[in-house]
Amino acid sequence: MVGADGEKLGELVAVQEERLLVAKGFFFTTDYHVPFSAVASTDGDVITLNVTTEEALDQGWESGAEGERPPVGDSRAPGSTSGMP
């Protein structure tokens, strides 16, 4: 995922009900809950936001009160097979 300025924000971790879960960092990641309304376009594997990366980081989209990353095995977690018939 990149900002409108082309700077990388992070990697898409999961698609949630009303937002995208994006992880920024390598060893110590920070999760960001990016609302669908912030997506300007998609092209292959690249999601581009309608705000710059710096603006995105200042939106208050970090993990916290709004929810956390779904645990491994949770049907909302990427690659999970639980909840499948």
C-alpha cells in the first residue's frame, strides 16, 4: 500500500468489514486500520491511497480502541481455514 505520493505505507494484512488492516515495519510492526474511503485506486498488488503516506500516518488509524489484528485461526485472519465448510 502506498500513499498518493508513492511512498510505501505498509503491507496489506487483512480485509475487514469496513477497512483494510495494514502492517508497517519489519520486526516491530504497527497496524493501521485504513478505511475503504481512503483508497484512491488499485493496480495489481498496489493499493494507492487518496492521501500521502505522511497524512495517512497522522490520521489516527493505528491499532487500539478500534480493534486488533484477528488471531491466527480466526476466520477473519488471512489464510485461515476455520469457518470453511
